[in-house]
Amino acid sequence: MATKRLKERIGRRFSSILPVVEWLPRYDTSWLRLDVVAGITVAASVIPEGLAYASLANLPPETGLYAGLMAVIAYFFLGTSRQVIMGPTSALAILLASSVGAVAGGTTASYASLVIVTTILVGVFAVIAWAFRLGFLVHFISGSVLTGFSAGAALYIMSTQFNKLFGIESNTSGTFFGQTFFGRIWDTGTHLAQTNPETLAVGGVGIVLLVLGERYVPRAPNALVVVVLSIVLVSVTNLQARGVDIVGSIPSGLPSLTVPTIPGISTVSSLVPVAGALFLLSYVEGISAIETFARRHDYRTDANQELLADGVANLAAGFGGGFVVGGSMSRSALNDAVGAKTQLTNAVVALVLVVVLLFLTDVFTLLPETILAAIVIVAVTGLIDTSAIRQLYRVSTGEFSIAMSALLGVLTVGLLWGVFVGVVLSLLVSISRVSRPSTHELGRIAGTDHFVSLDSYPAATTITDVFVYRVDAELFYANADRVRADILDRLAKRDSDVELVVFDLASSPTVDFGAAQMLAELQQKLESRGVDLRFAGADAEVVQMFETTGLAAKVGDTKPEKPVEDVIDRWRAERSS
């Protein structure tokens, strides 16, 4: 019996680490056609975007295909979302290029090696976060910060593609703003005379076709169609001789194990914050898509398991000669739109990429680089959620200001520091909210024993000699003093005949030691004024904290989950006896 239970525990643990073991045996074969069609359709998007994002990351084009292949294989086995597709993304590619490029110092060989090291570090960070079950931390990054950061990242990424789109040489190192959005805009504007007309024409037509395709046939492989048309155009014209740059030779074959040269301690220390920012961005991008489609289709995902999936995908991409990967909202949305049902679509995408890498890489040799720029520019426009920005402006000027701060942070200091600006803003917002919780004086609904907020129900009545108070948050050291001051201020505005304060803890499931000390001081202050303090609605753990600190003995009659009305009745009974 003990052996059987041990096997069951091992089996459950194994299936929790490898979700494919759980869902694949229960696979509904009626879904197979939908998953295969979705996989082929998504692969048609993964191929051109993989090539484009490799260019964005200043890497050989095949690395984008390697990264996409390793990512979808890892997610097939480890992912919990049925619609999400992992792979290279524009934001990750440009953050990688700008940050690791600065560490590499312009050496191509060193840069390629450092990219692999950084990608592996991202995977290690994600696996460590999974081991410590830190998936909950992503919820501390506010939606307003993400809205502003995404819009800023889109504009920043667009600016990096202007030189390829216009066919001009970029040199932002001498500009006042340097390698920032404004520096690139200035550099492009001052070199417009050097524009290659043929390059701009090909890229401009590519953008038009991509936009029209997204609008009128959103489920079609529009990027792949534009890529094929541009290759045909270059092959039958002399555009290459007229200065239109092409991708060039792409080696065929599957990725092989790549073991990077381990750099020195100082270099690794420089890469750690870069990898940390990439890990945050990779996980946030992925979990946003994961939660979106889980809510849409009403199924559960596991935020901690997604850390493992993200980590293994990046480890695989690093050792497979690719670069940093994450969950792609655009490709996941396409996957969902064409009817994908399960993670099997990732396996189909992997098979298509294997075929391309083995037999079809020569097809992309004549692909114009301006088309890759067009694909990036159109793809990142989806990161700018104008409706969300307008809603923030209408609903909350504070949230709108936070979003704009994140946006400007990306545009002025770049994506790397923009990530940290976003994280810091999110933490400050969270700290501000928990340190300034919503507080209410409560009144009784006529004819009942229910006490409600006077702010929401002005018709509720107060009791002449009783003040009932509630905090809609946990009580801990950061908000304890503010709550104490709020109670005393509210009491000062009430008539002097208040003899009892009832603190309703129904909305405060935890009270830490610092807050318990504050309540003990409050009890002493109220007692010196001839006012009693009682607690209602306290959880068992809160009551235990009060007993441990001695507060329960001072106030008396502190029991778990006691209603406000019972506390008042008990106090009156004590006074009359």
C-alpha cells in the first residue's frame, strides 16, 4: 500500500512538471484537424517573424528559426496554456541587442557568445523562480505600467527599423540623445537625403500589404505572403544591384548543441541585470497572453509551471544557438483565431520549422531586409493599445500619468532601464495602495443586524455611543500608523459621547506584529479617554496574534468571526452587570 501511494505521489509530481503527460492521453481526436491547421498557419507567421526578430537582435537569420523551434518544443511538453505560442518577440530581441551589444563592445564574435550566455542566464533565473514558486510576483506589475511600457517599446522598436526601411546608414552615437528613440528619430531625419528610393518603395509596399492583410484577411499568413512576393520581385529584377540589401545565405540543418565560452566574472556581472530584465519581460509577456486566453476559454493555468516552461524554453534556445524567447501575444492570437484547441499546435509548428531548416532555407536568400523591417514595424503596432490609454485618461489621471511615465522611460533611457522603470513604478504603486488602504465608518441597515459602509449606504444609521470601523486591507506595519491616525481623526469628528470603538476585521484577514502593536497602543490611548476597544470578524490566526501579544487579554471577549452586533451586545451586557 505504501509503495502504491509513493508511486501515485511520484506520478502526480511528474504530471505537474510535465503537463503533456496529463493532457495528451485524454486528447480528443476530433480536435486534431483544427490543431494541425492552426499549427501550419502559425508556422507561416513564425518563419518570417523569426527571421525579422533575428535581424532585430543583430544576429544571423537562422538563429530566429532555431529559437522558435526550441521554444515550441519546450512549451509542448511543459506549457499549461492551450493557445500560447512561445518564440522570439520584438521587445526581447531589441532589448537583447541594445543591452548585450553594450557589454560586447562591438565585437561580433563576442556578441554572439554573450547572447547565448545571456539567454541561458534568463533560463536559469526562470527555473530558480519556479523552484521558489515566485509566479505570484508578476501580479505586482500594474496594468497601467504594462500599457505604457508596451506602447513605448513599440515606438522604440519602430525607430530601430527606420534605417533598414529607408536604406540609410545609422549612426546615433554622435547625437545628443544617443541610442534612444529620440536619437534615432533625429538621426533618420538628418539623413533622409541618403534614402535609397528602391529600398523605401519595397518596404513601404510591404507595410501597406501587411496592414491590408491584417484588416481584411487576419487569419491568412500575410507576412509569409509578403516575404514570398518580395523574394520573387528581387529574383526577377535588378533591385539588389540598385542598393536593396538582402538577407543572404542561410545555412540549412537543425540546430546543434552550442556551448558558449564562459566570460570573465566582470562580464557575467554586467550580464546579470540584463538577463534579469529580459527574464521579467519574457515572463510578463508570456503570462499576459496565458491569462488572456485562459479567461477567454474558461480553463485554469499554472503561473509557477509557466516559469518552468519559460526557463526550459530559454535554456533550450540558448544551447540550441538561438536567443531569448517568450510568449507571443500576436502569434497566440492568430493560433486562437484559427481554432487551436491544445498545445499540440506547438508540435506542429516544430515539425514545419524542421522541414524549413532542412530543405527550404535557400528560398529566403533573396529576402530584402527592408521587408523584415516592415514586418517588425507592423507587428509591434499591436503593442500600442490606444483604447486602454484613452480609458486610463478618462478614468484615472493618476494611472494615466504612471502609464506615460513608463512610456517616456522607455523612449528616453531605452528598453533595459525602461523595464526597471516599469518595475519600480509598479512596486511604488503597490506600496502606495497597501499603505493607504480604503477605510470606512460603518452604520446599521434599519431593521437588521448588518453593518455597512456609510460611504456606500448613506441611509445606514450610526449608534450614538458606538463607533464601528473597517479597513478594506490587511493590517501590517506599512499601513498601521495611517490606520491609527484615521481612526482618531474620525473619532474627533464624532460627538464626544462615543464609549465603544468596534474594529471590524472581516476585511483584514491578517494582522502582523507591527499592526498588533499599533492596536495595543490605540487601545491604551482610547482607554485613557474612557473609550473601550473591541474587535469583530477576526480570523482565527488574527485572534491567535492578539492572544500572543497580550492584546486579547486587554480588550476581552476576542473570538474568531464574531459579528459586530454580538460584540456590541456583549459590551452592553458587561456595562450593565
